[in-house]
Amino acid sequence: MDLRLAPTTMPTMVRPSLAPQISPNQVARGGEEGFSGALKNALNSVSAAQNGAAQLQREVQMENPKVSLEETMVAIQKAQIGFQATLHVRNRMVQAYTDIMNMQV
């Protein structure tokens, strides 16, 4: 039995599915959005994942035969992981802000 798994630490240039998606608007502006734009895009994608998971959950509860329970559980877990990652980033940002504000000048 030959089982080969792709390492999860492989660079995004090798695994293009993990690379951040760039919209045509970002290319036209030359990436002017910076950190705030990246943060906003990340929050929007987490929100979309949560909304999609909630929609799938409603469909399963209404016994829609086109929606599988497995697909719904995976979507819920993805949304939960995204939310937890966002929460950790927010906590780190608040901690960094607090540290900077407490610095002696």
C-alpha cells in the first residue's frame, strides 16, 4: 500500500490552492490596501464561511436530500477554525497595542 500525503507546511507557491486570491481591483490599485485590506478580506471570508455553514445546517435540519450531513459538519468545522484563528489574531493585535501604549517614551 502506497500512501503519499502532501505536507501541510509546503509553500503556497507549490500549493496554489493555499495562496491568497487577488482580485482584479487589487491588481489595478497595485496592492494599496495593505494590512487593513488584508484584515478586512480575511474577516469577510470568515463571515462568508460562517454564513455558508449556517445555511447548510438549516438545509440539513429541513431534511433537504441534496445536502449531506458530512458536508455540513466539514463546513461547520472550517467556519469554527476560521473564527478561532480570527479571535487569536485579534487578541494578539490587542496585546501588541497594549504593549506599545505602555512603552516609556
